[in-house]
Amino acid sequence: MSQPHLVRHRITVRAAAVLCFDLMADLDHWPQHFGPGLHAEVLEADDGEGDLIRRWALTGGTEVHTWDARRRLDRDGLRIVLDQVDPQAPLTSMRAVWSFEPDGEGAATVDVTHEFTVDDDPEAVRRTTDDVNARTPGQLDSLRDLAERWEEVEPLVISFEDPLFIGGRLEDVYEFLYAADKWPERVPHVEKLEMTEDTPNIQFFDMHTHTPDGRDHTTRSVRVCLPGNKIVYKQISLPALLDGHTGHWVFTETPRVSSRTPGTPRRSNRPRCRCWGGHHGRRCQEVPAPRAEHQQPADPALRPAVRRGARPCRSRLTCRPAGPCRPAARRPAGLFRPWRSTSRGCRRCRSTACCGGLPRRHPTGSPCARPRGRRRTRNWTAWPTPVPGP
């Protein structure tokens, strides 16, 4: 019978012990703030023996390792116990115990103990010990950096979700997002993409994109594809805008697909990230919608508002035509003569040469007259609609 082997690591953190415990216990923090972490989810909730969780982690920069474990959380005792389920040979068992002990005011000692057994093979013991010694110090360093800077980092983490309803088959939408190597032909802002998939449903790719502000970005990402359910991604080579970027697409039979994108931008770029990230995710979502629905795509200028179910703005100060003034049909014969402006001109460009002196229209589309005098009323039109010239 093989003997258990112990490997222990310890570190001191200038942060509260309970904060360190909470950061390690929250699976959402793991892929976002710990370099090798890709994805983690709870397969079975606590049934008396702990949660059954599954983790995916990057190893060596080119491979993804996954394992299941029973996790027991003891917040009162500040202790986390992880027991691997069906460990891969030569391991016969593997247990990791994380202990968090207060060490004076505002400090804590984090102790990690790995206990494992292997087949009676000294070489396997050496390889496993080397592997634990290679991974654990990096995890502890990441935890220390995150906990000591948590008050600074927490406000910088942005997480948002963009839902999209599609009247089509779930399989078609999943296939579109899964086949990332075809995105240069399908997604307008993707100029080039090189993808490898040596392991089924594990994808690495380098993507060259053109952002709405005219900049070019090259990023390297790894994706975990869970057929018919979810596609998880993490950028492992980041643009200058971000310090971290993870996200996933979730598919349900309602039908609904949503893109969730948590990221950690640099402080000076935080105001731009929500707009840029949401725009990027929606563009990837909206392209497959016409394919899945088997219909012609809507006007690209109107599609985002239509897909997201946005309501029209009712403010005269913010409502403006989406593009330049467009010609409209002439006033039908027999209707009242609309008020004509000869001085104020176009309400968008203030030019009398554009559409000045032309009929105004009510937001409903009916021509309307402006009341006499300079005072505006609530029922007056929101913007001018030009009439084509001869």
C-alpha cells in the first residue's frame, strides 16, 4: 500500500484572514484574478459531503487540465478542503487543505497542505511533488497580491451581460460561435483569426480585430466549449486597455443567448471599457441571428436597438435621425399647409441649405404645423423631415 506524501507551503498576507478565505472560496474570482484559472463551476450543490466542483486550468501555456473535486467550506474555522474525484494515474488520491489564520491586526497566515498517494513508483512521487511545488507558490502570490490590493482592484472590475433573443435553433447559434475560425468571413470587425484545437472543445486562437475607434488589436485567447450549453473564454494575451478579460456565452432554449464579460481595466481606461466590451459582444451575437432565423438581416443601423428591445427616446434634445437628413415623400395633396421655416434651417446641422423651409413631421409620421410664435409645445415635432428637391 502506498504511503501518503505531504507538501506544505505558507505565506503571510497583509490583509484580513476572512477576506483571503472569501477570495479563495468564490469561484468567480478564480479565472479572473488567478493566471492559470480558466473556468470553474459547481456541478452539484452541498449534499452533506460538500460541493462537487469542476475546474479548468491552463498548464504550460498550450494545454488545459480539468478535474473534479469535493469541496468543503468552513467559514467559521477559515478552512477549505478539496478532495479530487477519480484522480488521474499515477495518483490514487489528492487532498488540498487551505487554512487562513489571523496574524496580528490586518494580517493573516495562509497555509496550504497537499496530501497525495501514488502507485509505488518513486519517480511518480517526484513528478507530483515537483508539479505541486511549481503551481502552489504562484497561487499564493496571486492571492497575496489580490487581497492586499482588494480595495483598489474591486472598483475596477466591470461585469455586464448583453442578452439576445433569436427565433431559430440553438444548435445553429452555438455552431456559429463555436466555429471561430470562420469569423473573418462572418464578423465584420474580425480581420484575421488563427485557431488550433488539438483537444476537442479546447480552442486556442490569435485574433486581429478592428475596434470602432479605428484601432487594431491582436489578442490570444483560450476557450472551453461545452456543447449546447456554454462557451467560456479567457484572453491570455491582452490589449493595452485591460489587465484581465474573461467571459462566456450561455445558450438556453427560450431561445436566448447572452454574453457576459467581466474584465479588469486599467484605472484610466475604465470609462471606455463598458461601451467597448458591450459593443464587441453584441456584434458577435447579432451576426448569427439572421442566419438562425432564416431571414434577411435588419438595417445594420437599427439592428442593435431592435435586438436588445430598446425603446425609442422621447426627448427632443436627444432624439435625432441616425444618419444625415434623408428625403421624404412630398406632402399629400389636400392636407393642411405645414409651417415652413426660412431661417432656423435643419435642426441637426442648422443649415438652411440642408432642409430649411421644409415641412416638419410629428414623430408619428404625420405632417404637422408649428404654432404661431416662438414658443414650442409638447405636441410639436421632434425633428424636421426634408422634402426632396426637384
